[in-house]
Amino acid sequence: MKAKYINPFTDFGFKKIFGEEASKPLLIDFLNSILPQAHQIKELSFNNWEQLGTLELYRKAIFDIYCENQNGEKFIVELQKAKQNYFKKRTNFYSTFPIREQAEKGNWNFNLAAVYCVGILDFTFKDYESESQKSEVVHTVKLKNQNGNVLYDKLTYIYFELPNFKLEENELKTNMDKWLFFIKHLEDFQSIPQIFRNSVFEIAFQKAELASFNTKEMDAYEHSLKHYRDLKNVIDTAFENGKLKGMLEVILEEKKQMAKKAIQIGININQIIELTGLPEEEINNL
């Protein structure tokens, strides 16, 4: 069935929904759904997405969305389609830009505005300390000391692992639930679900409807969609190849263990070769 709405995991789609001037009410509503009450946003302005370091050796950082609220608090919002080994380090690096740009000339008391880095991930982290963390959707990270007390409360990282978000439409309770459901399933909708009626989400559906795009927008979206699909195919292929490689490694290890037991009970090497298919040199090494 042909898609009616945009794929929000494309660069074009994500910025169309959240990164345009007309999208401010949507971005404000989304950010307010994840922010504490004391940091709710009333007004929002977009900043330059491309930030350059103060030294030439600093590489350029390009954010999906970079904005600030009425109090000068900074927000970086990133949509990450593919797993990256250094994604957490990248967001740490990104967070230094809105911190450094607050520096004032002359005497300054270092009173910084809060910085939030929000990552919407189409993959899951693997480096968990416990089994229970593997199914968590939201990770809120702050700078804490060895006792778990927040040392600095003006730098916050919020990561959403969308593959772990399993709620169905009738299970959505909070506004954050609705936004995650909307982002994860938007391309699959053929009409606006009842739970999104008479709300800011209707504006989001209007902006995401492909039939409303002009030729220039449609060309840009198709190009972005092709890039997304190519990237996904590369990742899926790499996963399958890695899966096959892992299976072969397990089989090889099982053959080695079988050969070791055969050696221990005195089976001659020719029979072991025939039994396991391992080369003679490999068996001798065992």
C-alpha cells in the first residue's frame, strides 16, 4: 500500500515535522512532553544548525535541530537512524557547542543556561549493566557524583530507544507516549487515529501528508528517502553477514571441542579428520 504520510526517519521528514518555522508548536509540544515542569517552553527560536569550533582543528558539527527557549536554554534534537559505535561520544561532543557559545567577553560569572541533548534512536544500545535495562525506552542522563547525587543539573542527555517502544494505541497514556507512537508508526498510517484527533497532532499529520507537497519538496523527500533506504539495506546486510559469521564461528568451536574429546579418548587423527572435517594442522594444534 502506498504511503500517505512522510517517513520521519528521513532527514527531510524529521525536519519537515519539527524543524520549520511553521513546526514550532509541534516541537514545543514534543519537548514539553519530556521536560520537567520547571523547564516548560513557551517560546522557541531556531539557531544555526551548523556550528564551528573556535579552532580550525575542531570539526564542524551539524545538528538535526538546534533551538533555544525564552530563558536561553539550549536544545539539540537528533534523529539517529543507524547504530554508531561512538554515538554517545558524539552527543557529548555536540553538547560542548551550546555551552561554549554562552561565553561572554570580559568579566563573566560562568552562569550557564541549561543544555538538553535529545536523541531519538532507531536502534538500541547494547552496553547495559543489567538485563532489565535492555527493554527501557527512555534514558535520562545527568552529571552525578559517586553517591548518585546530581553534581550539575544544567546538562541533560535524553535518549529514546524506539525499538523498545511497544505500546499500542489503546495503551498510550502520556503526551510523550503519543509522540513516540506518532514518530514510530507515522509512515504506516492511512488515516489519523482517533487518539490524535482535536490536538496539535492534527497539525503534524497535515505537515506530514505527502499529497500536500509541491514538486520541489517531493523531489527533496524522495532523495532523502532513497538515502534512508540505502543506509538501511547496508545495515541489514551487515547484520545478516555478521549473524552468519557468528553461526559459523559457533559451529567451528563445536567441532574443536569434539576433536579435543576425541583426542582425549584416543581416537586416531584420520578418524577425527573424517568426524569433524577439521584440517590435520588444526587438530595437531589442539
